[in-house]
Amino acid sequence: MAEKTNPILLDIPQELTGERLVLRVPRAGDSVMVWPSVRDSLKELKIWMPWATDDYNEQGAEEWCRRASGEFILRMQIPYLILLHEGGAHVGTLSAGSLEWNIPRCEIGYWLHSAHTGHGYMAEAVGVLMVMLRDTLKMRRVQLRADANNAKSRRVAERAGFQLEGILRTHSDAKEGKSGDTCVFAWTS
């Protein structure tokens, strides 16, 4: 039986390119682009993302950028900023986390700047990431969870070739006094 490679030794690209997008691992100082995107989209993000609160600020964005950079090096997660090829504007974030290297499997999560929804950017970004996860990291299962009421996120999963495996009833945090249902999507080899 072949010896497994320690994940920290895996060569994972720090940058991936798509037709219209560049995915790049966050680094120190990137809060100058992440924070404005979050701030501009906070109203919409607060509906779906537990971390998106009125208290979120530029320091929190910088802490995330630096932590994400370190976790990438340690292979604890694989985070990418989503940037437009033309002009380099930050339009969102996409990460592979919950990594289980022995299987291998992971879960992806994402968010998009409100002004950039409806253009297919997230479906493109997920597609670019999936090529790397399948071809480079040989992932056998990639999972994606979306709130049952988040039609846009569910469409991204479907467009990227994920199959709905089930709906977890009253699974997500209470919003406006009600617990939400979570759709579990997966791609498997």
C-alpha cells in the first residue's frame, strides 16, 4: 500500500483562473478589498451568513484574511478571493473546508458581493475550484450546504453539477424566531 502524503506537503495552487475570474488565496492587507465588499453586501449577507453582523469591520476582515492565509499553508482550508480578470475587483469568496484528507472529501462555501450577483460569477468560480479539487487533490466527495430558502445558492450548486442529497429540517440557526432547513448537495466521483 502506498504511503499517504502529509497534506501540508501537497502542492495546491495559490491562484486559479477561469474565463472571467481569478481565484487567489487571501494574504495580509487584502482587507482593503474584502471589507468594502462585505460592507456593501451586509444586508443580504446577514440573511444567510452567521459571521455577517453589524459588528463586522475592517479589522475583522483583516483577521480573516491572515487566518485564511495561515490555514491555507497548514492545509486546514483552501480559501480563495474571487477577483474579476478585468480590473481585479473583489466580487466574493470561495473556500473548501472540513477537509478529510484520508477519504478525501471536503465541503465548499461561498458568498458573492451583492452588486455582482446574476452574472454567473459564482457558478464559474465553483467550476474552476471543482476542477482543481477533482484533478489535483483527487477529492472523491465535495459537499455544499445551502439554506433551503436561498434559491440563488441552490442554483449555483445545481449549475455546478451537485446533486441534492437531502434536506435537514430545522437545522440552521433561528432567523426571525424560526429555524431554517438546510439543503445538502454533493458531488461524488
